Amino acid sequence: MKRALVTGASRGIGSALAKRLAKRGYEVWVAGRNPATLEMEVGEIETAGGRAHAFVLDVSRPEEAEERVRALDAEVGGLDLVIANAGIGGRTLPVAEQTLAQARTIFETNVMGALATLLPVIPGMVARGSGHIVGVSSLAGEMPLPAAADYGTSKAALSFFLESAAMDLIPRGVLVTDVRPGFVRTELTAKNQFKMPFLVELKDAAEIIDRGIERGRRIVRFPMPLTTAITASRLLPTVLRNRIVNAKRPV
Ligand SMILES: NC(=O)c1ccc[n+]([C@@H]2O[C@H](COP(=O)([O-])OP(=O)(O)OC[C@H]3O[C@@H](n4cnc5c(N)ncnc54)[C@H](OP(=O)(O)O)[C@@H]3O)[C@@H](O)[C@H]2O)c1
């Protein structure tokens, strides 16, 4: 039986992915900060016939998280699939109102937390010549927005890491997938006060991501109307692109 670790699996995208992986026959470690919520997730997976374990993990304490993931990897004899999904959104603030403390909180979880999840399993995967690491990044990392500089920067950093890691790891038999969703209906986006273009339902997002992982895709970008708009906007001169973005800014 293949073994997977999914961080941020107590709700939202991580929870939906963990359930799909269990249905596909993976033994799943569902990670998050709240033991009671994790036990409920495990219960739901087991009721549906899957195998799961609660794994308490706070990725915003990267050194501790790295140690815990390394120990789990050793204990189970090597995880086959590791999904660094845990992430936070922060407040949408114009950059003049953003603080170093907020940026640090976001980077600690979205960048250092993801690296703390992925780095400790890579040497084992390379030694075995197999395995799969996945990072849940965002289309926000491709498209600079005036009110989301810290979140966008954290996701751009994660995608850049995955891009570099793929060059290194794919020739050594380890798959790397960079997931870049647009807006997905979860608790993270529920607080957004602005109109979210092409909002995707959680179930559909989980299906797209899971299919991408199953096929070993390098990058999973969705939804298509938004990815097309972003790709097209990158072809515009910066001055024109910034004028369009500012005309539509949410704050
Ligand atoms: N929703 C979207 O539109 C969207 C779009 C693009 C990318 N994403 C990315 O997708 C990922 C999942 O987002 P979501 O929408 O499913 O968010 P969500 O519903 O808010 O769920 C976030 C998950 O991350 C966990 N988490 C947060 N901080 C953590 C920490 N320090 N340590 C461990 N776990 C932590 C939460 O668990 P606990 O609080 O129980 O610990 C929860 O399970 C994030 O990386 C997000 O940036 C989301």
C-alpha cells in the first residue's frame, strides 16, 4: 500500500485531496494543528473504507516540522507521496499598509513550512529512485497584484523552488508537481470581500488536482479562463498590464 502525507488536511483543499487519495488506495497521514479535527477527518476516511492517521504538525514552526516529517518518513519506511498544502492567505492590504510581521507569518507558513515538509523526504526518494513531491502554490504567484504582495511573493517563491527541484529530481526518478489554483471556494477565500473571477467549487478543484497528481504532471494550473487571461496579460507591456490591474483592484 502506498503512503501519502498531506499537510493542511483538516479542511479545504487538503481534506478533499486526502479523501481522494485514500479512495485511490493510499494510506494517508492527514496533518494539521488541531488533533480533534484531524481525528474527525481520519474517522470519515475510515468510514469510507480507507486507511488514515492523524498527524499533528504546525508548519509555521519549520525546524520542529522538519524533524517530525523526517521521523515519520523513517518510521513508515519512506513516504511515496508528500503534499505540502498547508497555507494561509493573510489580509488583502495595499502594500503601504503591509507589515513585516504579517509578511513573516505568511512566509513562515507558505514557504518555510512547505520546505520543511518536502526537504526531509527528498533524500530517501532519491535513494529509492521513486517518489512524488507536490506543493500547493497559487496563480497569485504568477500575477503580481497590488493588495496581495506578501501572499503572491510567498507562492512565487514556492513555485520557483518546485521548478528548481524538478530539474534536479525528475532525472533521478522523483516526480515534482506544482499546483497553481485560481480561486477555490474554501474557508481561506470565504473572507474575501471582492468578486473572485472563475471561482471553482472545492470538489471540482480536488478532482483537477488529484488527476494532475495521478498523471505526474509538472504543473497543474486552473481554471482555464483565468490561466489564459494571466498568460495573455504577461504578453502585454508592463505599463498597460498595471493600468488594467489597477482599474480592477479589489481594495
Ligand atoms: N482556496 C483558494 O482559492 C486557493 C487558491 C490558490 C492556492 N490555495 C492554496 O491552497 C492551500 C489550501 O488552501 P485552502 O483554501 O484549502 O485553505 P483552508 O481551507 O484555510 O485550509 C488551510 C489548511 O491549512 C492548515 N494550516 C494552516 N496553517 C497551518 C500551520 N501553521 N501548520 C499546519 N497546518 C496549517 C489548516 O489546518 P489547521 O488550521 O487545522 O491547522 C487547514 O487544514 C493553501 O496553501 C492555499 O494558499 C488556495
